[in-house]
Amino acid sequence: MNENRTTTYPSDPVDLTLSNHNLQQTIKMALSEAVQTLYFDDSADCGTTLWQIVNILGGEEAVNMLEKDCEKAYEKYCG
């Protein structure tokens, strides 16, 4: 199961002005979450993992927007 997974998340969204190294680390964390979920094949964890990836890449702003007005979040991040 996923008991062995330990991941820490940044509290702020990805800042595209970050140094290349910091940006690579943030992307690596998001990719790690996705790969771990698929590797452990725990489909119950997919929703949680997607929320964690949104938090890693978009921070609280993205999470709150998605919770309160998913259409607005879709337009901002997918449009």
C-alpha cells in the first residue's frame, strides 16, 4: 500500500521565475506523486493525488478556486 510514501509539499504555487533547479525540483515532486499512485495501482488514491498535484503546481490559490468555482479554475488553468 501507500504507507511508505512520504512527500512534502510547497505551500506556495510554482513560481515560473524560480531558478531552473527549483523549478525542476517542483516538477519532479508533482511527477513523483503521479508515478507513485500509478505504481502502487491504488485507484482510490487517484483523486487525492490529483489534488496534491494541483496544490504542488498551483498552491492554495488553485485549490481554493477549484473548490469554490471549478469553472473559473478550468478557464484560468486550462483555457
